Amino acid sequence: MPEVNEPNHFLRIVLWWLVVSVIGTALVVFVLGPGLPPGNGSVEASGQVTDNTVLLALSVPVAAAVLVYLTYALIVFREREPEVYVDGPPIRGNASIQLWWLVTTTVIVLFLAGYGSIRLLADGSGGGQGPNPIAAPAASSSDPPLQVQVIAQQWQFNYRFPGYGGVEVPDLELPANTLVEFHVTSLDVIHSFWAYQLGVKADANPGVDNVAYVTTKGPLSVNIRCAELCGVWHGYMFETAHVVSKADFATWIRAQETRFAPATKTLPPYSKTYFPPPERRGG
Amino acid sequence: MSTIAVPVARPPLWRRLVGFNLLAGIALGIIGYVIGQWIGGRFTGVNIAYYSKTAGQNDIAIMLGYFFGVVGFLIGMGFANYPIQRMLGYPPTLAEHEAEEEGVGRYFRLCTDHKVVAIQYLVGIGVFFFIGGLNAMLIRTELLQPNTHVFGANQYLTLVGMHGTMMMGMMTSGILGPFANWVVPPMIGARRMAFPRIESFTFWLLMAAGVVLITTIFFGGFQTGWTGYQPLGDQNTAGYDAYIGFFALVGVSMTLLGLNLAVTIISMRAPGMTWTRLPIFVWSVLATAALMFLAAPMLIAALLMGAMDRTIQTAFYVAGQGGSSYLFQNLFWVFGHPEVYIVALPGFGIVLELLPVFARKPLWGYRLAVSGMLGVGLLSFFVWQHHLFVSGINADLRPFYMLSTELISLPTGFTFLCFMGTLWRGRIRFTVPMLFCLAWAFNFLFGGISGVFLSDVPSDVTTHGSFFSMAHFHYTIMGGLVFTFFAAIYYWVPKMTGFNLSERLGKVHFWTMFLAFNSTFAPLFALGFMGMPRRVVTYNPSFQALNDWASVSAFILGISMLIFLYNVVWSLLIKREPAEANPWHSKSPEWQLATPVPVYDFERTPVFDPDPYPYGVEPVPVGRPVVAPAGGQA
Amino acid sequence: MSASGKRLAGIAVVAAIVCVAIALYIALYLTNVPGSASAVETSSGTNLYLATVASAATNDPHPTWVSYYAVDANDQNWRHATTYVLPANTLVHVTIFQFDSQTGLRNPFIGQATGTVGGTFTLNGKTMEAIDPDTASHVFAIPAIGLSVPLYGISSTAKNPCSNAPCPLSNDHSTITFTFRTPAKGLYRWQCFVPCAAGFIQGFGGPMQTVGYMDGFIKVV
């Protein structure tokens, strides 16, 4: 039985929670938010930043609820005379609290799942969608997406441009303000093409064409890293790509076509997947 | 089983050493390994022999060596005796060193006493936990500098793989092995498990598996990480065979452990121990056991196909030859996701079981807690594709798996609600076990929230395969399982061994571990968000400050484990202060046993108070005494 | 000895054994660090002499594996070394004696050299930009600086192939030379790109994944 002058614990906890949540959420949204990864290097990356901000903003009240309650309970409800073993009140449950908890958490979860799905289906969020992508950013008919095939092998990435004679290059440059359609595949084991600033990650599986979309913005440097353990040099499988102006890109790709003409002659015709020998044991 | 042990004259030392015990097991294991290698060497056909010669390894011979070695070990331990006896017509019996000699010898052979098996598990898993932890220290040493390499690139990847493999393989049974085996029978009113020999079998199989894993370094190690992705694993030198052997054996051990526990809980409850009266820890064990025997066989299947790819040159996982790398990923994660809930659920059970004792209140929301356990268990089978969000799976599937993964946070939330409710208006005592349970709440909160980030596909695009994912699972698995593992140790060791662990050293251990743990893994969230992938031996120099912070904290975390070890050695081996029968004044059944616990646990089957957590109320009077009263606590 | 004295002694013994075991365990991982070789400074510039062989030396832990060997500046002998120490921001002339047979490239693109001065290399005296991808035996590539040079394999009908390293120049071989500029100080990795690991799937296991055979480091000082 609560005594007459026992404080209203529940009210106090709620008030503390409100204070912490408001301050925390404001900090997260306005201070951390703009700087959240992966940055605004592409349209999809900006989408991820917004998504992360929403997630973080929702996490703060949830974490605050648990932490504020625990701090309060551990201070207020601690045993002050440990020598004597006195039990607490036999409270076994409270149906309405359980119901409210269930309803609130379900609403939060459904909201997050819905919001995430909407954002995902809008433009694919830069992730690899497999050979039959369902979420592509809107492309204009006059400006078709730039197709870039990312060929991952142990232990470097090469890039092939089907629209430019199937030329293959070791270093990637992309034009600004363009919708790029990556086709990521592997020649041997599972790798993962991670272009951090563009917010792109697509696993490279052998024999699979993994499509990822990104809409570049202005010129910038992009860190490309392999994000799936692929053998001894996985940690060293990184390079830098560049997003440059459209004019610079046009010049660059022409120069590459000339420079790598000898290699292009020996390449197999452009295809979504490759199975080069030896597939089984070498030697 | 009401035979009273009759003291026998102790046989001479040589007689005690000869027989079906660990020495015989090791001897027959080595002989078996040699036989297996020899058979494999003879088996290989012309083609395979050519490839073996140029590659310099014979995978068939190594696999057969491991297999025959383990079989030889098990025969030497005496596990074949009873089946052969029964096949020859002898009647069923259970007397295998159970009531014979007291003393250390029982711990080094097949013993059907569940208390002995539990302690064997505790020590055995503890040894491999420390080896895995040593690996972690070596990993963090390597990551102190991006461009100075302490270890070779292959050796570093083997360290990483061994750390993960050792921990996941061993600690999956980390709470079920030592604590469920010890505590569940008294909690349900049984004297033993349903299958005592299988109980001992699961332990020795796990030990054999651990030895197999350690031999990997002699064969070049494995560079695939604990997930063992194919076809990378196929390319590996012979060290990967040890990985396959380890996980296959662990899979068998897990399956049988789960089956044993489930059957025990279902069919060996004493009268009065109804489903609604079952302690919450037993419910969590039941849910975990079900996950174990349903998920582990899939791992065995996946690895068996990998072994066939490596030895007899099938192409299950080779894309160009009709196989698919997705097959392994999916099979592995169909096991792998329930696996992490196998690791998490016992933690939930432990904290909800211990909290009533240290808050002196009944568990709040018992039915909600049970549905939380069962809900997590059920949902865990429907979420595995979240490990494959950007791997090129059918894009239609992703919203579904995003939803199912986010939904699993609901039953997890029930556990948190019951945790918080039990604390409400309690009389909280900050003993060492309680501190570890409170740390669980803190750690799992951040682990769980970071899981929500990872389950959200747009966010996952950046964080998949990065250190963010590593921080998430260390917060949930280490922050969840390992902290509750220590809570269980500090809580139950006085009853299991009859000696107290030092409370003061325990608090030093706790605070060092808690602060160092958070200091080690919190920066990793940032590192992942900033773009550092997992399993890398080098990194962008701008990440060095955070890596160094994490490494130094990890070393302190290692020191906290040494403090724990010192506590164990000092309190249990040197000081040996006898424990009271019920130092925590718990009203749970296992504390009503006498200390030290007799071999047969209790004389008469107990009749249980219908209330599982009778705190704050008078216990319901029953017709006859519940059990032999222990230490004056009625 | 009293019971507690025996116990203390037992604990001390076990602790000592554990410490020794831990030291041994760590030592197991610290072994197998491959040797290093430095570039040779002559009046004509900085030179690096390498060889690629079909089988390592008979006393090597892996005598059946393909491997790189290097001539060390100090003793002018062939060493089984894969860490090459080079000065920073310098033009380095690399000569590779290639003793192994043709295997072919999984990605024919690598048949063209990149990152060398002029984008060319000489093969047995002739200056070229690329070789037929099916004739490659090995590749020397430093991906971080964009260097990649294919190494032509000896014919399968060669009369006098080398069996085990070290290989004298009297055995059949191709000689490839090229020049590249080293980057700033640091540690970079190099690798081969030909699937030359016989007996391993896709030819990329074993020696291709073990530092000391077909992979190594460039230490720029």
C-alpha cells in the first residue's frame, strides 16, 4: 500500500523522461543530424542520412525511457538496510501497463518498418537489389542511366562501361548529376562493392548480376572499399574513385578507350556475368 | 534411485588411471587420427592425388583423420560401452561412476551425475573462452597500427576467424551447458536429466571439437572468418577442414544438448510443477533448446556440403559449375540467426530469474515474459535474410524481412518491461550477480537499438559488413550473454561448489569489465559509421585514434578477466570459505538443497509451492516438508 | 606437505604451464613471416631483381607451390623473400626472370600493363604494352599505385624448365623489365593476378593467398 506522503514515482519518472528525451532528440536532430553518415555525396546517401536521423531521433526517447527508469529505480528502490531480509510488495503485473507497452512498441516498430520500406522503395537507397531491381530512381528518357559494371576479383575492382565499347578500366570516374546503374559481379568469391560517400553497397557474387542505383551530385572523392571478407588481402582492397563534371568524364572515358584499346581487344564480350577458367582446381 | 553409496577401498593409482577415461580417450584419439589419415591417403584417386600433391595437402585424409580421431576419443572415454552392453543383452542401468568415488577423478571421465557434467562444462567452456579472449587481445594488438603488422596477413585472419568461431561455438552452450544442466533438474523436481549419458557426451564432444579447432594453425589456419563463406572456404588451405570439423561437432553437441534439455523439461517435471509454475529460467532454456535442435542440423548440412566440395570435388557452392554462393549464405544464416538467439535467450532467462531474488519481489509479468521468450524463439526463424540485404537477394523480400526483424524487438521488449516491473518498489540489493544483471539491461539496450538500425535497409546499406555491425553483436552477445554468464557464475557457484566467491573481488571484476567493455565497443559504432569494414588488417590512418582507444580498453577488459580468474583461484582453490546453504535467501527450489549437495540431490521428490516467486507473501503451507531443509531456511 | 601447501604448489605448477602454453600459442601465430629483400643500388639507378618459379625450394615448407624469389642487395643471392624495401619517390628498374609455364588470366584485362613509365615493359628485349592473356604465367601488381605488369610464361614444350628454386639462368625463362616510380613512404602490398595456385579452386588458393609466395609487401622508406 503506498503511504500517504510517498512521492508519485511514476509522475517523476515521466517528467525526467520528458526532459531527457526533448533535449536528447533535439541534440540528435539538429546537432548530429546533418553530420550523420554517409554524408550528402549522392541523392541516395542523403536519403540514408535522413533515415538515420529519423531512427536516431526515435531511439533517443526509447533509450531514455529505459535508462531514466533504471536510474530512478536503482536509486529510489534500493535496499537501505541490507542486514535484514525484508521482501518488497508482491506485485505480479499490471494488465493495462502491459497493454500500453505492447501498443506503443508495436506502433513504433510498424512505423519504422513502414518508413524504411517507403524510403527503400523510393530509390533503392544505394543498396544492391539483385538482378531484378524493383526500386529505381526516376530516370529521364532523354538521359538514360550510365551503366557501369563493377567486376570484383581477388583483390581489386575493375570497371567496365558497356556503353563505351565495353572498355574496362582499373580506376573509376563518374559524371556528376547523373543516374548511375551499377552492375556488380564477381569473378571468384564473394566481395562487396562499398562506395562510402555515394551510399552504395552491393555484394559481388560469382555468377550474379547485382544492380545498385545511385544519382551522383557534385564532384567529390569516393572511398571504395571491399566490405565482404574475400581472402588474405580483403583489408587492402580499397581505392579512390572520383565524381567529376560531365565534360571531364567525357574526356576521361575517351582517353581510357584509347589507352586500353589493346586490352579491350582481348576481353570477352560484355555480359552480366562471367565464368572465366579455371572454375575448378587450377593447374 | 535410492541406493545409498557404500564406501569402497580406493584402488591403487595405476588401476585408477587405466580404464575408460580421458587418458584412454586421448590415446585412442591419436590412434584414430593416424588411422584416418592413413585411410585417406590410400583412398585418393589419381586426379585427387595430383591436385593434392601440387596443393601440398590431402583434405580427404585430414577430414577422415579428424573423424576417426574424434570417434577414437569417444570410444576411449567409454561412450560405446553402454550401447554395446545393451546390444549384447545386458539390462539398462545408470550406474556409471555416479555414486562411486568422490573426488577429482569423476571430472575426467564419463560421469552421469548432472552436477559433475555442469562443472565440467563450466571449466571446459571457461578454458576455450579464455583462448578466444586471448585471440581477441591479439587482434586488438594488430589493429593498434594500420601500417605495422605484428602478425602475417593470413595469421591475422585466422586469429579473427578463430576468435569468432571459438566464441560462437563454445559460448552457445555457455549457459545451457554449465547452468541449465545443473539447475534445471532441481528447479523442476527431477534428480537427473532425461538422458544423462548424452549429457556427458555433449560435453566431451564439445571438448574434442575445441581441440580440433586449435589444430587449424598447424594446417595454415582459415581465412574466412567464423561465417566460413563459400566459395572462399573452398580455396582455403587445410586449416578450413578444422573449421568444418569443429562446427560439425559443435552442431551435433548443440542438437543433443537441446534435445536432452527439452525432453527433460517436458517429461520429467515433478507433480505440481505445471507449465504456469515453471521458473522463467526453465522457460528460457526450453525455448533455447528448441532453437538448438532445430537450427544446428542446418549448419551441419551446410558444412557437410562444403566438405564435399573440398574433398570429392562436388560443386555445391561453385557458381560456374551449377552451384551457388547464395546456397551457403542462406543455409548458414538460417542456422546463424536462431544461433544468436540461442546465445541471447538464456541471458534473458538468467536476468529475469535473478532479479526477483535481488529485488525481493516476484517476477513482474510472468506470462508476458514467457510469451517474450517463445515469441523471440519463434520469430528468430523468420529473419535471417537481414544478413543478406545488399547481397543481391530478390528485392521483393527485403521489406518483409525488415518488418520481421523489427518485429522481433517486440518480444525482446517484453523482457525489458518485466525487468523494469520487477524493480518497481523493490528492495534492491547490489550484489555481484545483481550488478551483472543490471549491466545486461544497459548493454542489451544499446545492442538492441543498434540492431534496429541494422534491420532498416537504407541504414544497413552503409553499416552492413562494417564495424557498426561488429559493435552491435558484441553489445548483444558479449553484453548480453557473457555478462549474464558471469552473473550466473557468481550466483550459483556457492551452491555448485560449496564455496563462496569473494564479493569484493567480484565487484572489482564487475566494474572493470563493465567500464572497459563499453569503452571498447562504443567507439566501434562510430568506426563503422565512418566506413571501416570488418575483418581488415589495415585501415585508413584517420581511424587510428579510435582504434587505439578501443585496443587499450580491450586490454583493460582482458585484465578484468584476469581479475575474475584470480578470484576463482583464490576463493575456490586457496581460501575455500564454505558457503551457507542459501546465501542469497532465494526462494527458488535449487537453493533448498543441502550444501554440499549430495550425489542424489534430494531424498524425496519435492512438492512445490504453487507460486514460483513467493516474495512478499507467506509460502502456502503444504502437507509435508518440501525438501530436506537446508541451513535453517524453510 | 600439508593439504593447502600441496594445493598451492599444484596451482603454481598449473599457472606456469598455462603461461608457457599461452606463449607457445602466440608464437605459433607469429611464425611464417616471410623474409625481405632490398633493392640494389647501382650507378644506373635503383634495381630490383625478382624471379618467379614453378616450385619453391625443396626444403621450403611448401615445396610444390609457385613462388617469387628476390635477389638481396647485400649478398646478391636468391632469397625466398616477398617484402621488398625500396626508396621513396624514386624510379625503380625491375627485372623479373620468369621460369614458370603459361597459365592464362581470369580477367584478360590484366594482360595490358599499367602504371609503368610509358605504360610499357620489355619482354626478352622487345618493348610491348600487353601480352596475349592466355600466355601469362604470373603478374606483378601493386594495386595501390596502379602498377600491373603481366609476366610471359615459357612454352609448354620448353626443353629445359626449372624444377625447384633457386633457378639458374641456364634454365628456360623469359626476362621482363619495367620501370616505375615508387610512392611516398609507407607499406603497400603487391600480388600476382594469374590463377597459378595449382590444386586450389579457381587457382587462387594456397600460394596465391599466402604472403611469402605470390603475395607480399613493398616497404617504401
